[in-house]
Amino acid sequence: MSNKDAVQFLKKDPLLVEIITKIGDYKIKIIKNHYESLVEAIINQQLTGSAANRISKNFRTLYSSKFPKPTDVINTPTSKLQKTGLSKMKIQYIKKLSQKIISKEVDLDSLSKLADDEVIIELTKIKGIGRWTAEMFLIFSLGRKDVLPVGDLGLKKGIQQLFSMKKLPEETKVQKIAERWRPYRSIATWYLWKSLKKFDTIG
């Protein structure tokens, strides 16, 4: 099914249709460079959209606004990377990922051939890449349409707002609610992110 068909399916939800109508077409920005996608996901870990965007911009500026290759990152001193706003821990994660790609211990191109759960298993073997980061890779790099990042704060806030809940929903509640959006939970999640002011700049 096309994205347009998926959106039409999601419009059957009487609450979600209001958000879809307000936001308009589904225009997710897919990052075809798998390395770039993972580095961006690491940068975004536990940060608001504005803070992550600022650090990402600073990071890119180090390399003349062109996204670096793993060898470029490995050759960049940690002190220089810290000036972008990256924490020491995230720098370690990014450098570890870069080293594994250089040594061919990790083959990012092969991931597109795997099922969602298999991609998560492979990526979470890398230090610094947890389930959430792997899920962001599935959505923003592989363009998978039925990923539900149950631990994502933006998704929880979006659902809380959509259903006028007093508290953030537990992960089990998120899963139960999202069943109505299957097999397009990634797309529903994107719309819920876009419904929040702090996340409205997301790709």
C-alpha cells in the first residue's frame, strides 16, 4: 500500500483524523545514508527536538556541512566533538559505531534485507544503540511503516494529548491503543509527533 492509502486507513480513527487533517500529507524525511541515520539517532537520544537539531547542525559544520564518513569521525579529536554539544558518552558511541563499520564488523547495507525484529537485534548488539535508536533507524532510514516505539516520550505525550489523559500512558497502554493503527503504526506515530510543538520540526 502507498503512503496515501495508509493515511486514508488511519483517517478511519475519529480522533487521529483531526490531527491528520490539520497536519496534512505524510512527508517523512527518509535518510538514505544508514550511517547518517544512526548517528542522528544517537545525537537525538534523550534530547528535545531543538537541542538535538542544534547539536546536529554543529556536528555537520565540523565537516563543512557535509555528513562525514566513519573515518572522518574517527580522526576527529574528542575535544573537538565535545564543542558541538555532544556528551563524552555519545561521542564514544558514535566512534564505536564508526570503528565497527570501518572494520566491517557491521554491514549497514545488509540490514534492509532483514525483518524489523532482526534489524533491532543486530543494531542493539552495538554499544550505545538501544531499542529506541534501532526503531528510529527502522522508521527514518529503512522507511518501515509499522514500527511502534513504545518507550518514546513524544509518542506517549501525543497519545496523552489525543485521549485527554491526566498522566502519560504506560507502554502496555500505548501498545493496546496503537493496535487500531496496525499495520501503519510508524505513520500514526509520525502524526502524533507532529501534533506536539516540541516535535513539530521532526522530519
